[in-house]
Amino acid sequence: MLGICRGRRKFLAASLALLFIPALTWLYLSAANFTVKPLPLSPLELQSSTLVGGAGERQALELRVREVEEENRALRRELSQPPRNPTHSNHHGNGNQSHPHSTEEGTGDSEAQKMFSTGNSSSCVQQPVVDKCETIHVAIVCAGYNASRDVVTLVKSVLFHRRNPLHFHFITDSIAQQILASLFHTWMVPAVRVDFYDADELKSEVSWIPNKHYSGIYGLMKLVLTKTLPSDLQKVIVLDTDITFATDIAELWAVFHKFKGQQVLGLVENQSDWYLGNLWKNHRPWPALGRGFNTGVILLLLDRLRKLRWEQMWRLTAERELMSMLSTSLADQDIFNAVIKQNPFLVHQLPCFWNVQLSDHTRSEKCYKDVSDLKVIHWNSPKKLRVKNKHVEFFRNLYLTFLEYDGNLLRRELFGCPSKTDHNSENLQKTLLELDEDDPCYEFRRERFTVHRTHLYFLHYEYEPSADQTDVTLVAQLSMDRLQMLEAICKHWEGPISLALYLSDAEAQQFLRYAQGSEVLMSRSNVGYHIVYKEGQFYPVNLLRNVAMRQVNTPYMFLSDIDFLPMYGLYEYLRKSVVQLDMANTKKALVVPAFETLRYRLSYPKSKAELLSQLDMGTLFTFRYHVWTKGHAPTNFAKWRTATTPYRVQWEADFEPYVMVRRDCPEYDRRFVGFGWNKVAHIMELDAQEYEFVVLPNAYMIHMPHAPSFDITKFRSNKQYRVCLKTLKEEFQQNMSRRYGFAALKYMTADNNS
């Protein structure tokens, strides 16, 4: 308190000086006005004043005034800057007397915390300033599909507030690495670097520790960060995936400046009674100092930890305690606390608002007087958002804000900081600059190069490859308005499915709730859901198809659309056709004939005979026979009615059947967006690569009715849309002739004759 009082006296004296000096100057100038002319305020006046007597005196007086003004400005700057060594205060109780080693202890009422909090900050003490271009290092252990989803919300909250370059260090399993690598690659956030470390290689370091925590073996990985992270990395902030930031992470990074002596760990006191051992009868926690510490947020001084031989320190402690405790209950947290119990000088206690814990039996409400003071929210309960707290609605809304926040808005540049050249971003910008913005089809051309943020495997996915190498994945894409088709498709197709969903961040959460509430979808683990986030004004249909195709891990794929229901048993029929038609050694595209109904309620035909009956009755029709006959006419439906064996058909202009092909077939051309020519161009390229089109005699699929899409409406109502589509079509055909030579001329000829 003595230091704070001195600081306040100093502030009062400085304030009086700021008021007194200008007043004294004014009196001095007023007195001078009785004997001399007014001070020259312009260069012209200054020049004329040199012609009369007393010029030297007036110039000296003017210089003195400027000096006083400069001293005033300097004093203001000095008062506005934070002190280099803030004076630490004494503390007030609240169960912290057992920690004499820390200078910032307490759960909410200590003076030190008031200095740091936003709502109760002292005007005479501020945090050390972090250089605006200093890179902040963050380490996160992340494994599996659910954790990968959680970490995105954490990263969004960090990016939203940050003003510094960031370097994320992810310790991941193969699943999380694939998901996060793709996400950050397509997110393209400036001044963000991401590195991955294989958690599977670290398992042997901690697998000997019995652990009952729901995080499993990955909950112990923080113990080996000194060995895992680069040897030249001196300090890092370590975070759990269930963290939400409400402030700039640079404020937390600045706390490293406060570490004293041998302090190497920055931690917040545990806010439950867990380590006091009084939660239930015979509750026996690991040893801890007082209430213990929570490891959801850790500041690690890696260089000092290595010098202290941290690896040996925690291992010896764990081995000794496991002789009586048998296993850990809270994973790495138990071992960290056991080490601190023996070596209290290692810990620098952080104010509690850096880790407001919403676990069961929490005391977090004693941490703050106002929720606006909080910096970091930690959902460290298995219940997550369902925890009990009087401010839980505020916390939940904060979390949901970042959960549904448009991640594209976080791609903002950090001005004034040199960053490592991103060649992908550089090449993209160069390509976009080469486009003519006055071109009427500029928006179409630009869409081809737009990088859409992509989150692969948004939900849990499991697939066991078949031994006979005949497995087939159904590939499709959809937006929010086709979500109702998913359950029906899952009932019709029992094999693996790869789906690309074009959604906003908020829609992705709606989809998650829909899927988790569906017994049909939750009973299927072999469906890969890949979110492609919305950006731009067109539906990137072919990009979506390519995303879904790239995640196929079966030898074959059936290229369908979301508004088609495949016949019952089509999955097994296609697998048998793989063997029958020697798909492994030939380039074939197996055509599945397409039909449609205008009825929302259809008694789906169980056999070809039943389908033919409905066709004759007018309940079913060949697909698009009345508006786009050319699209499926080459399938030769008349022949299919009586066919019992597969038959070959020739490519014709505008042919766009639904086919099964090998996984190595060419991708769709991205220049075609929205409605029109997206499948036609792909089938044309299959033909150019000499694929045979073979119609399956006992296969069929039926298009279900739905409201017209936004893109088909634009195509029908916007003449410029149709003109641009024609232009892109002609350019594609020219590209085909350059790539495939003389043989590709038939595509231009056929189009002209059609």
C-alpha cells in the first residue's frame, strides 16, 4: 500500500505542475506585454520584430515558452506510460497466506488483481507493453474430431482481440493434424504461423502414467512440452481447447515480465475445493499447495525449465506419488501440483481472471466483481456449457459469439509488422491483379481463385477399408436448404459417404445441432462431413465436389447430387460391378440411370420392375426429359428398359450422367459456379481421357422435388449470367483442345451442331 500511496502523491504533484507551469508562464508574458510588443506568432511577424528594439529579449522569451511547452508534453508522456517495474502490493487474505512465494495471489480481492482487471484498474499501474511486432507463441494439445472443433472457437477468440503476430504450436494426433492443417491453409490469416508436433511420438513419454481423466493420454502431453517444442523457444502460453479469450492475448504474454527469481510457471489458483479433499467422503486428491493450481492456462518459461531439468523433476515426483495414489484423476494437473508442492518457488500465481474456471463445485464467482473484468473463460467441466453459475448466460453468449463468428472477418492484416512471405497468398494476389475488373464476367472469373476456409471432418468419422478393394463412397455437396435429404440418403446408402457442406459459421452450428439430434445420422460413423465456409456471391458447386472427392478413401466413388435418392442396394450392386467389369484395370465410368418424380411423397420403387410400372403410370419420368433432354438422352432409356447386361454408350454434347469412377479420375473444373455446365464439363473431360461410359442395367436413382435453387433463378432471370456462362464454356472448350489436341475438336463441333 505504501508504494501505491507514493505513486498517487507523485501523480498529484505532477498534475499540479502541469497546471502551475502554464499559469506562471502566462503571468510572465502578461507582465512583459507592458514593455514590449506581443510575441510574434508567425514567421512574418517574427521577421518584422527584428527591426525594432528589444528583439533579442523577445526571441529569448519565445524560446523559453517553447521549452516550457516541450517540458509539459514530456511530462504528459511520462505519466501516460506504464512503469517498467510496477510496485507490488501486499495482499488481503482469502486463503492465500499459504503462498508466501507469490506477489500476485488471491482469488479476486487482492490489490494486484485490481491493477490488472479491466473494470477495476488503477490509473497509476499498467501492464508492461508488448512490442506490437513481437510474436506470441501459443501451445495447444488437440486430438480427435471434437477437440479440433473446439480449438477453432478458441483460435477465433484469440484472433478477434489480437494485435500481434501469432505462432501456434499444435501437439496433435493424425486426425487433428489433417483437420487443422487444412483449416489454417485455407483460412490464410496474415501474421499467423502454425506448426504441428506428432503426439503419437510422445505417447511413450507419458503412457506409463495411469490416468482416469476423460482427456486420456493426451491430457498428459503438457508435461513434455520442454522436450517437444523447439529448443530455441524461450517461452510459451499453453492453453486447453475449452478456453475463450475476452481480451488481447498480448496482455497475458506481458505477465512474463513479472516473473522473479526461479519462477518458471505462471498459473491461476484452482477455483474448486478439489485439492482440499473435502468434496465427498474419503476424497483423496494428489498433494497440492493450498487450493492447488489449474493447468488450463499456463505460462511456461521453457529455457529456465530446461536448465532446472524439468523432465527429471516431474518424472521423479510422479513416480513417487503413484506409489500411493495409483493413478492421476486430473491428468497433468495432478503432477504439476505435486511438483509445485515440493518446489513452491517455481510458480508465479496469476490473477484469477486469467482462468475463470466453470467446473463443478467452482468458486469462480468469488474471482470477480463484474464480468467485464474477466480475461479468460475456461469451460473445464465435462458438462461444458451446461454448468451452473449466476453469470452463465453471459459466459455462454460470449462463447456462442465466437462459435458463430464469421472467421473470414479475421483475415485482417497487421499493419506495420514485417511478416514472412506467404507464397500461396502472394501468388493468389498476383493472379487476382491480372484479372480485368471491367470484364462483365469478372465476378465469375474471380470465384475460380477464391480460397474458401475449409473444415474437414466436422463430425466424428470412422471407416474400415474392405479387404477386397471394391468399396465405393457416395460423393455429394449441399447447402443448408438441402439438409433434410441427409437422413433419407443414409437410409438408402449404407456405404461410406463424403459430403461437402456450403455453410456460414452460424449455419455450421445449426447443422451440428441437427446432426447430433438425429438418431439416423448419429448411428452412422462412416459419413464424412466437410464444411466449406461461405464467401462470395456464387455457389461454388465444383469446388465443393472436389473437396468431397479428395476425402474419399475407398478405391471407387459414386458421383451423385444431394437431391437424388439411390435405389436400395445400389451400394452392394456397384461393388459387384467393380469385379464384373474389371474396373481396377480399365478406365470406365459406370452410368446409373436417373429418374425424377414431381411428388413429395413417393412410394420408392423396390425393384426395376416396380420403377418401370411407375414410369408407365406417370408417377416417374426420365430425369429432365421435359426441360433438358440432352443431359441424359445418351443413356438410352429405351434400351435400358429391357437390358439385362451392361451396355456401352457414346459421349454426346451436353451429356451429364451420374457415374461411378475410380478415385483417381480428374477433378471438376472450378470456373463453373452456380448453375450450368458444371457436370457437363467433367463428363467431357472423362471422355477426352478415354473413359468408357457403361450403363448399368439394374441400377437407378430418383431425383426428389424441391424448391428451385437461388442460382438457377439467377440463371433464368439474368441475361448477363447466361452470357458469362457461354463465355466460360467456350474458354473451357479451347483449353480442352490445347490439352488434348486434335481429338478434342469434336467437342466444339458437336456443340455447334447441337
